[in-house]
Amino acid sequence: MSDMPTLETQPSMEVRKARAKFRAWHRGTREADYMIGGYFDRYHETWGEAEMDWFEDLLAEDDVDVMAWGLQTQAVPERFQGDMIEKMQRLDYVDIPS
């Protein structure tokens, strides 16, 4: 028996997005929550498999690194470079409640 997920065991896109939303908004610091959670809220509705894979990989990274990439204070690793991180770097989606 293989340990590889099958179509029956792979979570649906809806389940993946629900998990990602929770993980994006429960990072450990308010700053990371706003940056990563806000990014998810702003863009997730248009994501397909590739974008979701990218975001799930990003969620596995340390918050300090993700925030440094988003704030452009640290070089973005090649595997995360592209349109998705460029959108994050704009920070135009962060809504900080008063």
C-alpha cells in the first residue's frame, strides 16, 4: 500500500483554503497575522492549485523570514520569487484596525 495521497484522500481546495486561512491568521504575532492573513484574505479567491501550493509552502516558513521578504529587507529565495511575493511586497492589502 502506498503512502501517496489519492484523489479520495487529498483535501479539497475548500478544505485547503480553510486550513490556510487559519494558519495565515494565527502566526504568533499581530504583525505577521496582518501581513500573511491579510494577504490570504485579499487574494485567495482567485488561487488555483499552483498558487495554493505556493502559499502552503510559504506558511511552512518562519514568520521572521516571510516578513523580511514581504518588507524587502531580505532576499526572497528563488522558489518563492514571482508575482505572488511581489503582491505581498506591495502591502496594499494590510488593514490595521484602529
